[in-house]
Amino acid sequence: MVNEIKATTNEKMNKALNNLNESLASLRAGRANPRILDKVMVDYYGAPTALNQLASVSTPEARMIVVQPYDSTAIPAIEKGILKSDLGFNPSNDGKIIRLLIPQLTEERRRDLVKLVKKYGEECKVSIRNIRRHSIQDLKDSQKEGLITEDDLKQGEKEIQKVTDDEIKNVELILKEKEVEILEV
């Protein structure tokens, strides 16, 4: 029973870390990254559609993203979607592809991005702590039902706390790496 709860805890905490990594990947850190456009939605024939379903996105240069639509009639809709996304890009097209030049980040924008990274990190830590709280409660409930002994409960709590501490350290490490990447000129 304790091992099941611990395994479930590990799985949920890994999902929280994956969500953090996905959120951080969508932040632009001064160099071109096609994942920046992952959350861009385009009004395609009246239906909101993810940009990556309408076009291939690539980075031929360090400061440029190229969006090549599968259907060239979608270019105006894709441009509108990019402009509406508040990413700060000014798309330019030649009738076949859309180019996005990545401007150099200002110092103020870098600080704002670092604050956003810290916010995402704090949300992840809160999520991990909530998972720990629920897991410990599950252990206590199992002990009340007589499924595990008090010694198993104490050992389980220690193991879950250790997993929580390790995951919090991983979050801190990920945040430090992203902060360095953003502040790098």
C-alpha cells in the first residue's frame, strides 16, 4: 500500500515538473525557438486551430523563425493569430512563408521574463507540496483503516518527504538554468 501511494506521488510530481518544462519552453529567451509558437491559435475557417497544425515551424537562423503554411490561403489568418498572441513579433510574408525576426531582448524585458519564470516555478512547487499533502493524507487514511501499521505510516511519510525535497531541488535547478539562459546577452 505504501509503495503504491509513493509510486502515484512520484508520477504526479513528474507530471508537475513536465508542465513546468513545457511552460518554460514557450518563453522566448532571445534566440529563436519554434516552441514559442506552440500556444498560438489561428482562426482557420471559423475554428480556432493550433498554428502547428496549419504550418511547419522551423528556425533556419539564430534570430529567425520561419512558418511555412500547408495551405497558402491561411497566411493572413496565421499572421493575425501571431499578432494577437502578444509575443511581440511582427510577421512578414512573401506569399509562401512567414518570417518572424526575433528582436534582442531589452534588460527590462529580461527581468520581466525572470519574474515570470519564478512565478511558474513557485506554482510548480505549490503543486508538488499539494501532492505531498494528499499522499500523506492517503497514508493516514490507510493507517486508520488498518491497511498499514503506524511504523509503515512514519516510514511512508519520510519517503514522500524525501521525494518532495528532491523534486523541489529539481525545480530550483530548472529555474536557475532558465534564468541564466534569459539573462545571457
